[in-house]
Amino acid sequence: MLQPHLQLDQTVNAQCALLPGDPARLDRIATFLDEVSELAYNREFRSLRGLYKGLPILAVSTGIGGASAGIAVEELHNIGVKAMIRIGSCGALQPKVRLGDLVIVNGAVKDDGASKTYSQAIFPAIPDTDLLIACIEAAKDLKCPYHVGIARSHDSFYTDREAEIGACWSTQGVLGADMETAALFTIAHLRGVKAASILNNVVAYEQDTAESISSYVDGANLAMQGERNEILTALEALHRL
């Protein structure tokens, strides 16, 4: 059945997917794949299919936020995808997490709305263990700078208390903040899908978000290398799995 938002069905014939937020990131993912074909582009959901070392891979953009990512997870599950890795960006909440470093998330703070519409707030948002291990091993073998730890998933960059909230989570050892990982982990678990999240740090600790992201879009900093590293790490992890 054709999925209403992704505009995909089971004929894509792939069980593994990369989930970037930005539709433009698919252009960079495509450079690492063979036999690439564009599939659909509806709203924020752009998709392509290719092969990585012979393994069929879908890449589907999810847009911004857990609600949008949740739609992608549900509809990909409906068409037979069994393993998904988010390859997104985050802002650092620890000084040791430098620009371009990867954060491989082993648990997410559910400070968003989407994850809590599926389960109680006390229900944990955690990745699939096998896929988490595969991501760590791949990052290590690729010699990517990476950290393993907790991320905070939230719903807005622009609340009046963002600096205060970030500082609070920083004191509790949270490595970085994104907007989608908690929803991905929660929904994937409930649907029996293996999920992991690799975040490329694009905002240095206590640095202005808008300034860092503008530099990232311009493409002339360490975050672009981090994006390359997260794509390769995710592809290698899926291939190992």
C-alpha cells in the first residue's frame, strides 16, 4: 500500500534506512551509494534508494521534529524496513564534544511531545543494542571522533529558557540536544524496528545556535567532516548488522 506521506510502498525492497532531517543531505548520502535512484519527494519527505556494498539502502529525510520523524518511522515500518539509523545534527552540552564530533546516542531524554504521545514519560527511549554496538564499532574502525552517551530531544530552539534548560541537562552529563531521537527510539521499539541515532555536533558548547548552523550551511568547517563521518558510520553499521 502506498504510504500517504512518504509516497513509498513495499516495491522499494529495502530493509535498512538512513534518516537525515534535511532533504538536501540526501545528495551527500548518494555519493556513498551505487545504483542510486530518486524515489519520491512529498512535503519534507524526500527519498532515494541505492546500494552500499551490495546492501539495499533507503535514505529518507524526516524534516524537523519528533512528530515528523515519527511519521517516517511508522510508514517505513509499514513497507518492511527493519533497521533505521538517524543521521542528524545536535548542539553540544559538554565542552568535550567538539564541532564535527559524533554523538552515538545510548539513551534520549524525552523532553519532546511526540515520544510521550506513544508511551508514558517514564518509559525509556533507548536504541537497539545490536545496532548501537555496530555503530560504535564502525566509528572506531573508521577512526571518527565520537562519544557515546545521552542526548536530550526537545521541541524548540526558541523558548525563553533554552540556555537555562541546556545548562541544567549539561550538569547531568547529557552530551547534546536534538529534536528527533526520542521519538525514533520510542516508536521503533514499539513497532519492533531496530533503531540507532548518530548525531553530528554542529554547535559548540555554549555557542549561539544560529551562528553555528549558518556556518554549517556554508559548508566550510569541521561539521561537514562530521556529516561525512556519520553517513559512513551508519552505512557500515547497517552493513555489519
